[in-house]
Amino acid sequence: METPKTLIIGVGNTIFQDEGVGMHAVHDLQKEKLPPGVELIEAETSILDYLPQIQSAEKIVIIDALRTGAPPGTIYRLTPEKLPVDAALSLHAMGPLQVIQLARQAGDFHAEVIIIGIEPKEMEMGMELTPEVKARLPKIVETVLNELKGG
């Protein structure tokens, strides 16, 4: 089987409300017709488990909660280099940026990395997204699909 060229990685913990937005977005993307060579990954809080796939990908789109203080539901499209220093990406022990750094240190890693960050409202115990973030799921999916088209 051929290695997927593009990985879409949903990161987050669905028991902490909006912290799980990346996972909810991947679930919605599973209903879409994706181009060949695209793999959806539900990494949850263990993105490190996917290091081999990350190292062999050509493009990686990470979907995760990104706290910057903007209004809840704000969607960001960033590269790791453009991530604001004071932004909080995820609540994970080994976050997406640390895993990307590990992939770079491990050798021949040249993937384009895009972060689709969504401003959370609440990250307390709870299985449901807040209404503000849930309402943005279609736009998040559209943003990822546009990314796959190169735009």
C-alpha cells in the first residue's frame, strides 16, 4: 500500500469540551470525499504514536484548539513558524509542535506543516463542544478541504 502523501491529524481530548475540536472536525471530514493520498488520523492526545506516518508525509494538516484570547470559534491557518509565542496549542503531554520537531531531528523530514487552530471557549470537563465552536465546524471542514485543493 502506498504511503499517504497528506495527513490530516485531529488532535484533542473530547472529554474537555472545545479541547476536542480537532477530533470533532476529523469525524466530520470522514463524511467528505477526500482526494486520493489523504489519510485522516484521530490522534487524540497521542500524536507521538503517529511519528512514522508524520516522517513520511509530504503535507500535514493539524487541527487543534489554539488559545490566543480571540473570540471563541476564531479559525487560524498558521505554519509552526508563525504560531504566536504566547498561543497555547493543546493540553497534551507531547504536543503537535514537539512531534514535528522530533520528526525534523530524526532525519529526512520536509513536509509542509499547516495548523488549523480554533479558538476554544471552554476546556472544562464535558463531552460536547460549546455552541460557539460547534457552529464553526462546517467552516473548519471547508478550511481543511480548501487546504487540500492548495488554497
